[in-house]
Amino acid sequence: QLVKQATNNLKERFLIRIWHLIAFCTGCFSPSTYFHKYLIKFLETTANEPGEIGAWASYSKDRILKISELGKRFFTPTEKELNVVLQRKPLIQIFYFLDGKQKQIP
């Protein structure tokens, strides 16, 4: 339904919101095996568009490929995760160890 609404939608304000939802969804669960190839093609084609829409499509494609590789999520996204999606940035976590060292993981 989101892909259908994102296709040929001329209302920029609503279109950006649709792409926010697509980005959230592509990072939470992968589509069915049947729909996966069509979604990837749609994202690749749209990623070639200039501007904000192309950037969202490229970001969503990266997220769908990652979730396809890692498998479905078992927990709902945190507020911090949702905020970084809106900024199209990676989530950076810092882990502190008992020996005083720390490790940052994107």
C-alpha cells in the first residue's frame, strides 16, 4: 500500500511522510519472497530520482537489504532508533566495559 501511495504522488508534503513510513517498515521486517524483488526494483528506480525522494529510496533500499540479511526483528524499534531513521543516519551505540575501555558500533 505504501509503494502504491508513493507512486506518482504529487503532494510533496505527504510523499515525504510516506517515505518515512517506508523507511521505518524496511528496517523492521522484510517483505514476502514474492514481493521482495519488486520492492527492490521500485527502490532502485526511485533512488535515481534527484533530491529528497531519491535519498529516501536509497536509504530504504539499504535498510531492506540489511534486514533481509539479518532476519526479522524481535523487538519494536526504540524512540532513538526511530529518530535516527528520520535523520537517515546510522544508530551509533557506545559500549562501556568493566576494564574502562569503550567501543563505538555504528
